[in-house]
Amino acid sequence: MSKKKQSEPKPTISNPSWLSNHGDHVLLHLYVQPGAKKDQIKGVQSLGSSRKERLKIQIHAPPVDGKANDHLLKFLSEIFQIPKSRLTLVRGATSKSKDILFDGISAEEISKILSPML
């Protein structure tokens, strides 16, 4: 008799410092590397002595004329299956450190989607 392997529950992310609730919205703190070979979530990036962490994302688009920012919002809308219009770049238009405001999705939903990618 062969035993069936029970699938282990996927781990979830609990209270990451790169994800925070702001009223009805969720703020995602990112470290973005434009000009990569492909679009992907690379993990968590610790930034300096402040011990702040940001979700590290690589995107293919170059950092020219806002192309990387537009592509980032499109990439995130595809991952989370929400319209791009529900995402707002609130900080970091010309920086690799960016804050994205999500409308219409909870921090728990974001964590559940990202868990298998980290």
C-alpha cells in the first residue's frame, strides 16, 4: 500500500514590515530594480541600519520617462488580479524605493498571494 502524501499548508506572511494597512487601503513598500532580464519578485530587501525591509521586485522595463513605474503598476495589477487604476504610486517616482497604495484588496489577500513567491 502506498501512502498518499498530505500536502502541507503553504506558509503565510504575518505582519511583514513592507506591508501596512492605511484605513481602507494597503501600502506596499518596494525596492525595484528596473532593466532586469524578466519581471519577478525576488524576496525581501533589508535597507541599511534602520532595519526597514522592502519587497524586492525586478522588472524588465528601463528607468526612462516613467516606463519602469508604468510597467511596475501593470506587473502588480496582473499578480494581484486587480485593475491598474486601483494602484497608486505614492512615493518614489524617481527612486528604487517605492510605495504603492492598493485599493480594493486587503493586506491578508496580498500576503496570501505573495507567500508562495517568497
